[in-house]
Amino acid sequence: MLFFIIIVVLILILFIPIPLKLKLHYSKDRYYVKFYNINIISNDGGILKKILDKKEKREKTIKEPKTNNSKPKDNIDVDSKEKKLNLKQLIKTLYVDLKRNKFKPSIKFSSDTIYSLGDASRTAICLGLFYNINPILLYIFSILFKAKLLKNDFKPIFKDEILFEFTISSIITFNLAQIIYIFFIIYKSIRKNRR
């Protein structure tokens, strides 16, 4: 009975969907990156800035004497040169393998962009160009994700000044089994390219 309960719990852990919420905003006066409404980076602080400030204070208080322990470089074997990865081939293999993967995490992506290019005609022309980003984004996302929502709104402002601000919000839903499978695909592609 206990063995059955453990197996059920493990299956639930592997297949329970986990949503990751990410929000980015940039404007002339303000910027921030939020993860589950937790301020990671912003112009007025953020968790990352606090962590870096604490690290700097620690480094200032504890100054270790520098030691010059320079080791001579080992000779590179001929075999290790042959086993080096061909990056171009690896990207091609990864692209094909990830594209074929049917067990992908899902993504909901939306953005709001307000812009002005200082000239009404240029602003109007760019509106059409910006809306052509949607199919390109959909293609990029489809390599790694199942795109459940892809919504980009562009709001032109016809002013005699250059203005650009955007807000991006996305929810990536995945489970541990999908992540393990994606890592397996990456590992398999790396091994294939090392042969």
C-alpha cells in the first residue's frame, strides 16, 4: 500500500503543471522585471540589487591577500580536439529535435507597446512592420513551446518626440517530466554531435 502511494505521489510531482509568471516593463522613467509580482530588478531597487549590495559589503570587509598560484597549462590532446563540438551542427540538430518534440511546455505571451518616432508618417509605417513581428514570434516560440496565447498590441502616438515604452507579461506552464525530457533531447543532441 505504501509503495502504491509513493508511486502516485511521484507521478503527481512529475505531471503537476507549474506556472511561471514573468512581467517586464520599460519606459523613459521606469523599468522593472517581476517574477510572480516579486520585484527582481527595477530602477528603484529590487531583490537582485539588495543581494549584490550585500555581497559588495562582505567583499569590502573581508579582503584576502592575493596569491599568485599560476599553474602551467596542460598540453591539449589530439583526441580532445577531435571531440570538440561543432556548434553550427549542434544548433541544427537541437532545432530539429526540439521542433519535433510533442511534449512541450505551454506559453501565454502578451505585450503592450506605446511608441512615437517623432514623425507621423514614420510612426504609421512602423505600425504595419511591428504587426509582422507576431508570426516571427509564433515561429520562434513554437520551437520550444506550445503557444496558447500570443497577443501583441502596438499603440502609435503621433507626437513630435521619440517615445518608446513596453510591457511584456508571460506565463510559462510546464511540469517536471517535460523539463526532464527537454534536457534528455539536449543531452542526446550533444552526444550525437560529439561522434
